[in-house]
Amino acid sequence: MDRPRLAEFLRTRRDRLRPEDVGLPAGLRRRTPGLRREEVASLATMSTDYYTRLEQGRGPRPSRPVLSGLARALRLSDDERDHLFRLAGEQPGPPPGPPADVRTGVLRMLARLDVPGLVLDAKYDVLAWNPLAAALITDFSALRPRERNLLRLRFLGATTQRFGAAATEQFAREAAADLRAATAKYPADRSMGALVQDLLAGSEEFAELWARHEVGTQQRMCQTIHHPVVGRIDVTCEILVIPERDQRVVLYTAEPDSASDQALRLLEVVGTQALTSS
């Protein structure tokens, strides 16, 4: 265990975070812009005294659960998490699960797009979306967080009827292969395991695809969407990867000046009205 370097690393990671980055109020009296020690300790579910001793280079060797808690609290990337473990004299194991926080810059970009867009994690949880994506696919804000998942919508939800057969079969096959790769990368993620079990129990189609043991990463695809208000829309899904978060920005575009392009423009006016009729 390299106590001095561990202490310095913890201090610098704490100083770079802002309260709003972790969902805390900024407050009016902060001597430094970063988080307080007691805030990090609370987020990591450990005592403030223990965390303070780690930052001062005089604490006992932290356990793996403690290190995992610190990595979550300090919003460390996978590389930073591995570095934290090595400083503490531990070999880094697989990450506990895909990060759920979306960078502020990505959220700003999403809000300014004039095409439907959303952010997915490795298990296809929808972490963020813009109004056009909600109008095109479903009103994600009306769903429980657990249900905001494209695989649940595809294999278990009513929105399946809105997608063209050929495109949805391609998505199903590639998404199942994608999810299998994610389960190997995040073996300790209980929510991912629960997702797989729910899909196996509720969808014969998914069970058949899962039994193939195909592994792959989805990069780009075309879909035909039968929207209940604006009709048929042929879209191309461009997928932009955010490697350090293991997240993807999915953009839905149509051929310029086509009927599908006009339908997407109409979605700006229609919004999420009448989506429940699908």
C-alpha cells in the first residue's frame, strides 16, 4: 500500500468534484470548490474519521468494498478505479457495473440536437434523452427508472408493435449479443443479472437468441418505426461511443427532404401526445 500517493490521489479526486456533480446542494459557505471530506465519506458509506485518515496517509489498508465505495463516491473512471486499487495494494477486479451518470457536456449536446437522441449504458438502460426521442419512441419520463431500458421495451413492452419486423429482428439479435458481452464485463452487476433473468422468463425470442451465445457490439442500424401519429418513419441509428463511461449516444436520422424527414420534423410539434395509443 502506497499511503502517500493514495492520500494525494484521494485529495485531488475530491477537489475536482462539485457538489452538483453528485446531487448535493452547493451551499453558501465553502472554502474550497470541491467536496468536503464528510460528503465523500457519506457517499462512500464510511466514517468521516476513516476517510480523513486515508487522506492524511495514516489510515489502515482499505478493503475492496471500501475501495469500491470510494470509486463510486469520487466518480472515478475505470482507469482511475484501477489506479486506486493498485495504490491500496489490491489488484483491480472487474468494475461493479456500468456508470449511470452522464457527463454535463453530453447532456447539453443532447438538448441542442434537432434529431431524436438518447444515451444508453452497457445494458441498454436509457440514462438521458431529448424531447424528440421521447416523441419518437416512448415517454421515458412516464416510466419507472427500472423500465427505461430498450431491451425491456423491445422484448417485454407494447412498443414492439411500432417497429418494422426486419429492423427489429436485427436489433434483437445484435442487442442480445451486446448484452452477453456486457455480462462478462460486469459480472457483479446484480441489475444486469436481473435484466437477463426477466428477459429469459418473459420472452421466448430473447431466450432463443441468448442460447446462441453470440457476442458483439452494436455500431449502426436502420429501423422502420410505425408512429401512432405521424405514421411510418425510416431512420438510421448512428451510435457514438463514450469509452470512459461505456455509454453510447444514439441518434435517429432520416434521409434529408424525405417523407421520413418530414415526419421527424412533425414530431417537434406533436411531442409525446397520443403515444399511449400504440
